[in-house]
Amino acid sequence: MLVDRARIKIVSGKGGNGAVTFRREPFVPEGGPDGGDGGKGGDVIFRANRNLTTLMDFKYRKKFKAEDGQDGMRKKCFGKNGEDLIIDVPVGTMIIDEETGLLMADLITDGQTVTAAKGGKGGKGNVHYKSSVRQAPDFAEAGDFAKERFVILELKMIADVGLVGFPNVGKSSLLSVSTNAKPKIENYHFTTIEPNLGVVEISDTEFLMADIAGIIEGAHNGQGLGLDFLKHIERTRVLIHVVDVSGSEGRDPKDDFEKIMKELGEYSPKMLKKPMIVCANKTDLIPPDSTIYDEFKEYINARGYDVYPVSAPAKKGVPELLYAALAKLNEVRENEVDEYEGVEWFDFEKDDIDKDYRVVNVDKKNGVFYLSGTQLHKIFDSTNFNDTTSLRYLYKYIEKSGAISKMKEMGLKEGDTVSIYNYEMEYIEEF
């Protein structure tokens, strides 16, 4: 079963907290601070793996979390960094940030990686807060919070050559005689219900060929299997348009050709710009006195495409078709351009800088003032409520943020209750 789209939640590791510890030495206040720094949280990293062909691993598991950093320890010992979480995905997987809809990465080569969620930095231990007027700091810095986000994984198969055409025109048969692939082949529509891949070995070289299934009239609107597989054609460099030239099912091959071309163009105009050759398949079924192939060839040549007569089961005409595909492929490789030129990418550096990081939000409910904010939360977690210096640092931060003035505009007076993350305090005018 081909699973080519998934939605998952990724969470990086939280940074470890700095330690509040003291040496045991005579004549030194509290023995002197020696709390070490916390470890960095683990990153969440996606890695392309050529041994994977589907996103099935993400069908049931929806949350992935990296390891948290270890808290700092005594004797200035650093906490251990959290282990990075490496998530393997098939080559050709696009990582999309759900919130912005922007492309984070397109993993198109084996082993390519991208860090999708950076781990939080470790907090500083109390050894960093010692000064001439603060000999025994009884507080330390909390580690940075974990980064979490929902991402969309979308797999678009990467093939050098793609086979397109109506169902039951012989695409699977052509793939089977051209490559090492073993697709299911039967004489009914939609035998192929997922793309098949195979490697063509020719002229001391090789290229990847894919049978793209499910294109019928209305495919670009989601009819049949169309939308599920049309996207896989976007990755192919060269198209082989396979047509049943015998008309064995009572259809006109010229009409079949135009209908498929219309579906490709309706899905994306870029499809029609891809190099294409036409495979006139099932020539062995054409009656001896029929002119259907000659008429088809003349029509397709007038449209600007080369036609190659083929009988896939007998391998008749297959080598000539593959050599033509290879020639087209070599031309494309020589003149290939960046398909993502002009695409707006997800900006990791911008995302890591939270523009509202230092903002303290103020809300009032039932006479209680509620404060919240990213930096406030971190400082709050770092505060030792039994230490006057630590409490004063928290108060000064709130004051400098403008939250005190804002609360006064909302009616704050001495004795009122101020709540910070479920910790309630009484407001005193002079602290």
C-alpha cells in the first residue's frame, strides 16, 4: 500500500535547567556557587533514505519527540545534551510547515537531512550569577522550551522517465519488460493502483522508470485515482505517453492521446512542457490491412512528437523506445534548471526568533490580573521564591516590560492578586 501523505507532530527536546548548588568550604558563604549548566535539548531531524518507498510508518504514529537536555549538576558539571531524533523518510519527501504552508525542505537525495525543530538551549547554573554583591546566588536559569509544530509529509516519487496513459494500454507490461520491476498485469482497468518503479539498464548506464497509474478523464478534478498519482508525474524528467494504437477496446487512439494531454495540462501547464515521446503499443493487435497506425503516427508527428511502434509482451520495438527515452533524458540533464526558483521557503532563522518572545501579556478576570509570555515563563521557572534577589529580578523584568503600568491602567492597586502561571502573589506598591 502506497501512503504518500501524512500529518505528524514533532517536538524537540527542552533545554536542561541550570543547577543551584554550593561547594562545601569553610569561610566561604554557602561554600560558594558551583551549579553547572543544563544540557541542550535534542533536535528533530528528517533524513532521506533510499530504502524507503512509502510513508506507511507515519500512518499510525503521529507524534515524534526528541530527548530533553539533562539538568546541570554540582561541581560545575554540565548536564548531558539530549539525543537528536532522526526520522527517516523516502527520497522525494517534501516537509511542509502546516501553520504557514511553506516548504521547509525537499529531500531529493539519499542521506540529505534537515533540522525541522531545534532543541532548547540549556539554562545557566548559579555559578554564572555570582558577583561582588551577590556571593551566594540561590537561583539559576531555566532551560529554553522545546519547539513543536505540525508538519505535512508529502511524497512525490522521483523517476527519470514516467509512463502515462489510459488504464490497460500496456504501461505495466512495458515496465516489466524494460526493467527489473514485477508489476501486477491483468486485462482489466486499474490493475495498477499505485505507482511502480523499475531500473532500466541500457548502454552501460541506467535510469529509473515509473508507471504512473490512475489517469482517466476528470483525473485533475480528483476522479478515479487521478489526484493521488498525477503529482508523482511532476518529478519525472521525461514522459513516455503510452497509447493502445490498435483501438482494441473500441477507442480512437488519437482521441485517447488528446484526453490524457488535456488532463496533464489541466493539472499543471508545466506537464505539457516536459519532453515527451509517444509509444504506440499493441501493434501486434492491428489487423494487417488497417491504416490506423499510419494515421496515428502522422497525427502525432504533426503535434511535434516522435512515435515508436511497440509490442511490449514480445519486446518488439522496446529497445528503440528506451534509447529514444535515454537521449531525451540526457538532453534534460544537460539543461536542467532549478525547479524551485522563485518558491517561498520556510525561514528557519526567522522562525527561531520569536518576535513576541519578550512581550508580557496582561489579562484581568474576576478582579485577578493574569500575566503570561514566553520569556516571562522562562524567568518564572528560574525564580527561587525563597530568595529576595531572585524575586526582585522577576519583578524588575515585569516592570520593564510595561506590564505594571498596563495593569495600573486596568485598575491595579496595592493588595490586588497577580497570577503568573497559577502562582498567585499579592501586589505591593514598593518592592
